[in-house]
Amino acid sequence: MHEDRERCVRAVQSKDARFDGWFYTAVLTTRIYCRPSCPVVPPKPENMRFYPSAAAAQQAGFRACKRCRPDASPGSPLWNERADVVARAMRLIADGVVDRDGVAGLAARLGYSVRQIQRQLLAELGAGPLALARAQRGQTARLLIETTTVPMGDIAFASGFASVRTFNDTVREIFHLTPSELRARAARGTPAATSGSLSLRLPFRQPMCPDNLFGHLIATSVPGVEEWRDKAYRRTLRLPHGHGIATLRPLPEYIDCRLTLTDLRDLSTAINRCRWMLDLDADPVAVDDLLREDAVLAPVVNKNPGRRVPRTVDPAEFAVRAVLGQQVSTAAARTLAGRLVVEHGEPVADPGGGLTHLFPDMATLAALDPERLAMPKTRRRTLTTLIGALAGGEIDLSVGSDWERARAQLGELPGFGPWTIETIGMRALGDPDAFTPTDLGIRRAAEGLGLPASAAELTAYSRAWRPWRAYAVQYLWSTGDHAINRLPA
């Protein structure tokens, strides 16, 4: 979008928040870059320059605006909508792969050479993987500076910087303030005196319908791993350097987020996994406008616009849970998953609630005795084959995975039909066009709305909803009386 100058100028002049994260506006006279919705008086069009990423604006010598804080705007929807190598790279960079494994590790995950990855990112985003990761480190540093009293030296390394000097130089360059000055300007007053618990706001594009998003997560939650407490969804997180607990409370303007981490180096990864799970970088206006073109869906969309697709913080975990949910009720699936957690999950302490375990990792599950699984023999074989493939790295369901390749690999496993594959595609892979026409709730919704009844006919009909069929699924489900459609009391 940043190449459509006329459209960008209109968005800046109207302070249109829908385009926050789509592009960044740099002002030649002040050498500052902003969100499109920045509250200051818009500059003259001839003084505007547009960039596709904060990293590109920073590389061009612009610093972040202190009013609109462009580094904290919602992410571009493109990186979660697309399945090409640039989008996959951006999802992996957001998950911290470059900081942990370097650019070579990123390239290896994507199956390309370092040179190819650098060239493609530069061509589309105006910045290479190191610059993109550096911009993310700067944002993580700002959060720690402003919301904790952690010493600056510890923040430097927790944010992924190799030295305190690099940390100081980067913060000063991006924000035109020293770390100490940033802390002094913290909008919320004196930060909390803690080294492992942080409170922050997760922005999103309006509108937002939290009912199905949080309702679905809680209705299908695994005891001990997830809970609803004090009007907030809470769950344990398995992170690269330790574990954490996320508390996410929906509010009208943002998601109130509290993260308790055993290692602050996991802050950026934890934030991005929570954003991914709640689909916070979606563009609900674009989704809803297309779905409203169907006269049958339009009233359903208008009733509660802004529905998101509830995803997961751990794709492998979700795939296991999808198999546990085959041909059983939601309650039965939760019970089966809860048993796995109690017997094989890693215990965690949760002074602020009732969470008890991390969901067991694939290596642990691969070592369990299949005979102890209380399920039919055929489904037991499906589960153990999946776990073996995930533990052995034969199937990649991560945020940087190739969606169609993952689907094809899942289809080769015993017991994997279209429902399981598309459910994983929708909630684990994050494919916005995943569609489950054989789902019982979808079939009932289609019948009630007068849509085609058979899976084949409904699939053909649904082509008009592409590429947003996963969102159409949320609206179709909303026509039923099920706990997934409402917030718990």
C-alpha cells in the first residue's frame, strides 16, 4: 500500500486508524515517522514519504514519533494473510527466530539461502532481516524501560542486544531519547518494581467482537493450562528460554495484557504469540465488507461485526487437541487433554490463579505408552503418529510453515480427514481461508440460513467468501446457541 501515494496521503489527512501498521509516514522537515492516525497536524503532502515498515523508516534516518508511538501500532495484516516467503519470514522474525538463530537460521527454516531472503525482504519492505529484528528489539526495550524498574543493563540483554552500548545507541536513534529519559517520560508514572511481571496494552483495529474470540478459547480450554478468572483469559506459555503466564482481558480500545515470565528475553515472543492467538493484526473492515456482499451473511455480520479467528500459542499443542476432539464432545475432548496435562505436563506455579501445568511438549508425549490412552485404537494410532511426526520434525506447523505443504503432510497421516486438517489450518496455521464445511455447527448454520446443505455445494458456494472463509466460519457458528459464542460469566 505504501506505493499508492494518493491513498496514503488521504489516510494521513483523515487520521484514519484503520491504516495503522499498513504503512508509516515519514516527515522530511522533522525527520520523524508516524502512524497514519497521528494526532498532530498533518504535514504538507510534498513533505511526506511512505514506508512499508518501521525498520525501513528507521534505516532511512527517521526517528519514532513520541506522540503516536508508531512502533507500537498493530502489525500489518499482510503478514498473517499471506503464505508466501516474505509473509512467512515476517511471522518468524516476530517470533524471535533471528534473535535466537540468526539470519542463517531464518533462511534454513524457510528453505532459502540467506541472500535470497535478504533480497526479497529488501525488495518488499525496504529493510533486511537484521534491521527488522533490530526494530523489534527497540520496541521490546521500550516496553521494559517504561513498564519495569529492571536495570538498564539487564534490559539490554533481555531485549536481545549484544551490548549495553548497542542498546543505548539504538534506543537513542529510534526514539531520540536516552533509555533514562524514556523511563522518566513513562506515561503511567512510576513503573512496577518487578523483574518478571509486566502490564501492557495490545492494540487492534476496530471493530472487535470479543464474544466468539474469548468464548471459543474458554469453551475449549484445557484445565490447568487455561482458565477464565476475573473476566480475563489466562494460560501458560512454553517459551524459548523458559515459561510464562499470560492474562488477557478484553477492553473496548485494547487488550489488557499481563505477562509473568521466568526470563525477560521471552517478552517479544510472548507478546507476538498472544497477538497471533487473538488475531489482533486482522483487518476486520476488509473482511466484513467482503462477507457483507453475500445477502445471506450480511445480517449475521452486521449483528456483531469484527469477529476474529481464535488461534493458538502452540500449533503442535493445538494439532494434538484437534485429534483428541475427533468424534467426541467438547467436554470429552477437554477431559482427555486434561488427563494428558496432569500425567505428562510440566508443573508451574501460579500465585495469581489456578493454572498448574504447561501442555506437554511433543518429545514428552512421544515417550508415553499408547496403551494408557483412553481412546479407541484407531484414534490412538492417529494421535501417536501425529506426535511422532511433530517430535521428529517431519511436519512443520509453526508460524513460518508452508500452509499447503503442511496440509499435504497431515493428509498422509492415518485418521486425518478434511475436518481435522482444515481445523488445524484455521487455528494452528492461521490460514484465513481455511474452511470446514463438514463441521456439524457449520452444517446446522447453513441449513438455518438457507445455504447449500451438502459439503460439496457449500464449498462451491463459499468461493465468494475467499480469502476470508475462516472468518465466515466464525459468523456461521455465531448463529448457534453454543458456549463458544459468548463470554463466560
